[in-house]
Amino acid sequence: MKIELEDNKVFFANNGLKKEIHPFWLRERVNNDEFLDKNTQQRLFDPTDLNNHILIHKAKISEKYLEIDFTDGVSSKLEIDKLTQEFSNEDTIIKLIPKIKWDSTLNIKNFRYEDNFFESKIMYELLIEFYKYGFVIIKNVPTEDNFIVKFANSIGSVRRTNFGEHFNVKSKSSPNDLAYTSLALAPHTDNPYRNPVPCIQLLHCIENQVSGGLSTLVDGFTVTEDLKKENPDFYKILTEVKVKFKFVDKDVVLERWSELIQLNENKTFKQVKFSPRLDYVPVLDKNKLDLYYRARKKLSEMYNSKKYRIEFKLDEKDLLMMDNYRSLHGRTSFNNKEGNRFLQGCYIDYDSTEGKLNHLKRKLSL
Ligand SMILES: [Fe+2]
């Protein structure tokens, strides 16, 4: 992958393919002090005010830099590495982290909270692990004064919902969600009825005196990939039919139409949504619905099978951070006569974790 010059034109060459780079694309990237604020990395000019026909008057490559004189009189020195990074479509670290499939045989690697945690290399490694597996567990996280909110805000910003800035998961009378009972919860994703759905859930164990109430996790990515291989018809219909997810309480009615398996534009995995207590399938032809119901049943069997599920007890001070677009979570039932089980939860969005990861990469020169 390299930059080449020919007749005052700049080319990007990669694997025998050679493409001319638009002169205006380079002109937009001039980084002299009068054109780019070094502190914010924001432009000090508006490229839409410029004449689109600016050309390259003279160009040369000297070591790591591409030096260009443009026909509007502006000269600049651009870092070749930065330009080629943009061409390789690997300009964010997230795109370089492969998702790793896992099932019940996974050995969980825990992290440990310590002083200066949020600016440390451990935090960087934790975030990489999070993007690989869709969850991480951090031990020894302080539990006083709703520390979960501080934890979330030290990565990015809490995503507030109608459940509040954070929510307390313990059994209570007249709950507005089954999470607030002692019943078992089958694997599900949270809040599929929101737009947008919260990206990441944090769950912090404050007290756990019961023998049941084990936390469960399933990798929606692994199940999706296996379903695609084993039952392509089921996979196809679940990626096409949108169902209505609905949440109702005395203050709000939230509704959202979406597929149970959502794909990116290039047909790769994007997101799973699964919450069979609040989804409403649309009226379709009877044959199509017949296929849909078989597909959804199969998907549910996979999500609920022991093959894909890990089970573990969250101890006091354990914090579980999970990707709500990828992992499904649940719990086994417990007996609240045995003692207290008290978790606190909150949400953050991907810009928090991506921003933090990019920041730590830059700061620690990794
Ligand atoms: Fe949940």
C-alpha cells in the first residue's frame, strides 16, 4: 500500500491496483496552522466554500510526507501513513478487532478494578476483550454511592432512560418489569422497544446472599452464525421480518419495529434483539408465518440451550459489562427468603467505549 506520483497527480497503489486520489480530497486535508486547529483537530475553513476545481500545481514525496502546492496558492505537508490508513478502511481500532465466537466451553477472563483504572493499559485491554467477546467482568469495583454511574461516566456518558440514570434490580412489589421479581429470566436483550436501543449494559452486584440467581450469558453472534449455517431458511426470514416490540407503563408507551437478527448493509452481523415477552409478529401470509414461527422457535431453543450458555455467580463488587447488540443475558430464579440480591444497572452507548479505546490507544502509543 503506497502513494505514487505522476504528472502532478497523486495515486494510491495497492496489490497491483492504482487509483488516482482526487486533488480536492487532498486539499480538504491540509493541516497547516491556519487551516487546522491543532487542539481540536477541527478545520478552520469550510471546504464547501472552496472552488471544487482546485488542482495540484506541484507534488513531491519526501520520506514520510507528501508535499503539495495546490493551484489556489496553498501548500501543505501531509503524513503518508495517515492517508493510507484512510484508504485501508482501518482508521478506527474497532474495525480491526475480530469478534470471537464462544459457547458454554468459554473460560471467562476477569479483570480487576484498581486505582487510576480508567486511564490505564488494563482499561485498554478490557475494551479490546469486550469487543472480541461481547462482555467483560470486572472484580473489586467499589459499591458505595451508586459507583456504577461514576464507572459509566469515566468511560463515556450514562445513557439515561425512563428507568432513570441507573436502575436497582431487586425484587419488589408491583414491579413494572419482570427483572424486579425473583423469577428466572430467560436469555434476552434489553429494551428492544427503544430507538436507538441502548448499546451496552453495565450490571453491578452490590449484594448477593442467595444461592440461586446465577447470571447467564449467550453469544448472539455465535448463535446467528450457527443458525445461518445449519438453517439458512430460518436465518433468512429472521433477518427480513420486522416485529413490533412494545413497552407500556403508566407514564410511557414505547414501540419499535425491528428484525430479530439485524444485518449490516454488507450482510454481516449487526445486532440481535430477543425479548419474547414483548414482541408482536405482523400479519403475514399463513405459509410465511408458519416458517417464521418455526424459525423463531428454533432460535429460542438455541438461545436457551446449555450448549451456548455460560452461568456464573456475580459476587459483591463484580461488574458485568455486556454488549446489548450482541449478548443475551438472563438469570436463574432465586429465593429471596435466603437473603438479599441487589444489582444496579445502567447503559452507555458505543461512542463511549469506542471513544475511550481510541483515546487510550493514542495516549499510551499502542
Ligand atoms: Fe435485562
